[in-house]
Amino acid sequence: MKLKNIIHFAVVFFTLTGCSIVDLRRLNITTNPSTTNQILKSDESITVNFGADGIREKTSEQAVTLTAGNGLAGIRLGGGGLSRNGQVGGSVSGSSITGGSLETDFAWEGSVLTVIPVRKLYPGIRYTLTVKGLIELEDGRSYTVDLSIPFYYVSNGERPYLVSFSPVDNGICEVDSSIRLTFSSEIDKKSFEDNLSISPSIKYNLEWDENTVFVTPDEGWENLTRYTWTITEDVTDTEGFPLAEAYSHSIIVQNDTIPPAISSFYAADFTGNTLTPGQSNLNYLAYNDVIYMVFTEAVKASSLSSAFRISPAFDGTIAQYSSNEFLFLPYKGWDFKTEYTLTIGTDLEDSSGNKTREPIKVIFKPDILINPVNVIQIDGNGDNTFSVNTFNSAVSISADADAFGKYSFTVTFDNPYDMENRSSIEDAIQCSAYFPANSEPVRDSAVWNASGTRVTLGYTGFVASVPPHEENIYKLTIHGGTATINSSGGYIPDDVYIYIRAE
């Protein structure tokens, strides 16, 4: 029984082709990283401890590889001092960082092998340390090893990526168009400059707007040419994280001969520099809305400024929103009583010099609620309420003044007045002696309700009529016009009045 145990622990395998001995026992190999998906710190070394003396360094190095991503083969060069991984394969010395075996140097200290990447490792990349093959010792023994440890460098966080780009892949563009690339996070500009290539080669400028870069040729693209732009994963964000993948797309440069046209006019809100398009019909313009114009292609801003006009004359400015999108920003609010005509003349020109053949014309009337007077209530010794059907009648209304010759008029509006608009509507309401003109009322108070839809005005100085010989008639007038405008652009279009016979 004892003899059998001794034989069990001393089994060796003699090869038919030589005298080397393959030991079926396992080496006690330890590594750093040591656990799956470990996050390796920037100051940590990648090591393999073979756990035995007399390791043949050269053959053991051939069993050790460091890969990133999907495992393309990599060049391994021999050298002195520090040894360099020299396994056969296609060169990746300038290849993508997530594709294949990495070029490495090695350093030994006893049975510990330190793996030194020739190129820097990138945060967020998932790498794999592999020890696979035959490990030989100087005494002739050898061990078969198959060990893989995936790990991350510095962080396992999300890497940046390309959110959008234009023109689309193989899209047709003009000779002076820009390539626009938008990333998910802020990109390190130097790494982008170093890892962007355009073929065929052309000189270009880069202009950044936060996470978006515009690539514009110095002297325009060559007409009838297909360009391919490429960015590699060596592009990093400002935190050092590389792109999730490489990108490569093409544009086709072709000057067009088609004149620009309008795609849509929109009534739009532009509050706080935020554009919110509404209906594609200018009859829906609110008081402070802008006109949002979308053309079928990029147009020259200067040509639109000279070709654009609104009648009756209406002051404003043209602002460019994108190459084919523009805003007309009015200096004042629209008038709901006015019918406007917007015309874009044949001066409108696209980036290729094509001009519109026929004027673009649209007629519209803004959709703004007028603000009529709803009810007038007279508060004296008796309560009298008058509605719209009673206004503007030549027949006077009898109303009792109080003992002090005072009337209070409460005027109700369809739509509210904000604080800044209330004084103007108060001034538009006037009460005066009509017949005979021998006692002019004086306003002594003005009180609004909380919502701004009702105001009560107090007047003194009324003289009661003395039938049958003396009759005192007064006229309460609310003058219409833009002086009565509210914050939504509505106003009382015409004068509203009633005649009051003081009793």
C-alpha cells in the first residue's frame, strides 16, 4: 500500500521524441491581476509568479500574452536586456487598442515575470493576461499551463462613443460643407487631432463646440470625389477613456444644380434661446412667437437677409440656427388685426450658388385672442350691470349716484392684464361730462382683482339730474387700440362706451 502511494506522486511521462519529462502535476502559478475582472491600478505591475526555481525564461515568455478586446494577433520582437515578446503574427504596433495581442517587454526577478506593455494601457479597456503553453525548467521537467485572467485598467466605466455624425455615410455634400461629429462626452482635442485621418489627404480646420467637432476643408472639398474619414480608439475623452470603437465613414462631394426651396414655416417659441416649434402654419403665431424657417438645403445667410421681407413693414432680425434652418426674430409682438405677407425673393442662394427661380410667398394672420370688454357694472345707490349688447348705444342708462356724487365702475375683461400692462388700460378708461359739460368727474381710485381680469374705478363729482328741467348725462369710454394690449398681445380693438344719466 505504501509503495502504491509513492508511485502515485512520482508518475512522469517520457516522450517518444526526446528525453524531456512532462510533469502532470500543476505549477503553483500566481498572477497580478489575480481575479476575474479585477480593476488594476495605474501603479500596479502585471506579474506572473511561476512558483518554482530554474524556470527557462525564454520559453516561458512565449507562453505569456497580453490581449485587449477581440484578440487580433500581434508582433513580438526579440531583444536584449529586457526581453520582448516575439511570437509570430501580423503587426499591430499602430493598430486599434481593442483589437489583439499587445506588444510587451518582460523583466525577471527569480521566478517572477513582470509583463511591461510597450504602449500604454487605457482606462476602461478590458484586457486579458494569458499563460498558455509548455513551461520548462532547467532540470528537464516541463508543465502544461492554460490560465486566463481578464481585467480592467484603472476603471471599468463606460467609454465615450460617437453619438451622431453628418453627412450620413456616403451622403452627398457640397464642396464647402463640414463634417460634424458629436460624441457622448468631452473629447481630448489633441488625441482627436492625432487620430483623425481623411483619405484622400486634404488640409482642414477643426472647430469645437463642447462635445461636437466640425471638420472643414481649408479650400473646399474636391468636387466629384469620395472622401473617407476615420477615427481610431486611440481618441480619448478628457478623463483618458478611449473610444468604445473605431469609426470610418465616407462622404461624396457633388455640387448640386437644384435651387433651394422652403420645406416649412413654423410658428415657434424661442424663450431663453430654446427653440420650440409649433404648428407648421404661420396663422398660429402667438404674440411673441418667432418664424422658424426650414429650407431643403443649406442657404447663404446673407442672401436670405437680403431676400426676406414682411409687409406691412415689420422690424426684426434673421438668425441662423443651422445651415438650412433660420429664425426671424421680431423686435415687437405681432398684431392680431393685421394680415401679413412674408416674401423671400429670388436673391435666396444655396451654398453652390443656385438661386430660387420664383419668389416664396405666404400670407398669414396671427392667432392672438382679442381682449374685449365683457361686462361693465355701475355701483351707486343701485347696482346696474351692462353686457356687450348694451354697449355703444345712443340711449343713456339711468344710474343712481351716492350721496356724495360718486360712482364706481367695475370693468371685466375676457383675458387678464399683468402688472406692467394695467396702468395703460386704466388710462384708456375715461369718464367725462357729456351734457351739459358743467361738472367733470374726477377719478380717485383703481383696484384690481388678483387675476387681473377686473378693475374697479371710483369717480366723484357727478351731479344728479333734476327732472323735468335739468338732465345731466355722462359718458364712460374705454378707448380701443394697442394702448389696451395685454401680455399675450390681445387688446380692445374698438372704443366701448355707455351714456349714463345721473339720478
